[in-house]
Amino acid sequence: MNLEDRVTELESRLAFQDDTIQSLNDVLVEQQRVVERLQLQMAALLKRHEEMMGQFGSFEEDAPPPHY
């Protein structure tokens, strides 16, 4: 294999690696968007849960234990 063939092979590999890296980056960016959206949803659910526990928490404290 001469030098020109080796350089051509390396350039070809580099092009495929660049394409793979770009594809992986695109997937990573999309996954980060999904994670951020899920974090916002989780925060909203936790806030809602805390609000509901604040409303109904006093009823549970006044209730007799289940063995009565």
C-alpha cells in the first residue's frame, strides 16, 4: 500500500468518524432536552404532592391508628 492509498484510507475513516460523532451529538442533545423536560415535570409533581399533603396531612394525623 503506497502513501497516497494510506492517506485516502485515513481521510475516509476520518469522514466516517466525523459523521458518527455528529450523529451521537445530535442524539445527546435530544436526550438532554428530554431530561430537562422530565425534570420540570418532576418538580411540578413534587410541588403538587406537597400542596396536597398540606391540605390532607392534618386529617391523617387526627385519624386513629388502623388497629382500633
